[in-house]
Amino acid sequence: MSTTIWYIRGMDELRAYLKSLTAEDRVAFALRSGTTVGYLQKAISTSQRLSAQICINLELESGRAVVCEQLRPDIRWAEWEQLRSTVAAPAQADPTPQPTPPSPPEPQRAEQGVSNV
């Protein structure tokens, strides 16, 4: 099978995976993968080649529903195996709420008609 057919198959799998998500989940998935939904949709519609790093992130974030070998069959993924097994997708924001720093004290105002003497 030619590289082009495999590449199209990978993009079809990415399209199907994105369609399986809610709009909100698509946005979160793309952000965790280090990209945007708009970029992924453009890449799918124009058969644009995704970077190796984006492919790795998509694979990790999709739980291997979308795999690097199908997104970019032209890359020798065996050479990237160590990176694929050790790198995590971009760090997510810490969901732990951070304490709000205390507000500065309000300046004291002298009351009108009262002297401080």
C-alpha cells in the first residue's frame, strides 16, 4: 500500500476520533495535544502533514485511537520510540485552586469634622 493511502487513512481516523468527541472535548483534546481544533481541521481537509511531535501528542491524548504510523507513515517511528514512550503531552493546567492573595488594606480616611488631635 502506498504512503499516500496510509496517510489518508490516518487522517480519516483522526477525523472520526474528533467527530466522536463533543465540541468542548475536541477543544480540550487539541489543547492537550499542543494544537487547536482549527489547525487539526485544516490539516485534515488539506491533507497537510502534521509534525512528528503533534502526532505523538495526538497518539498519547487519544489513548492510541489515532496512531503516529497512520498519521505520518513516512517517518521512521522506530527511531522515535524512546521519545514516544517517555514524553508526555504538553503539561495541563493544575486543576488545584490556588489561594487568592489577600487584598491590600484600604487606606484609612479621617472622618470629616473629627480631628485626630
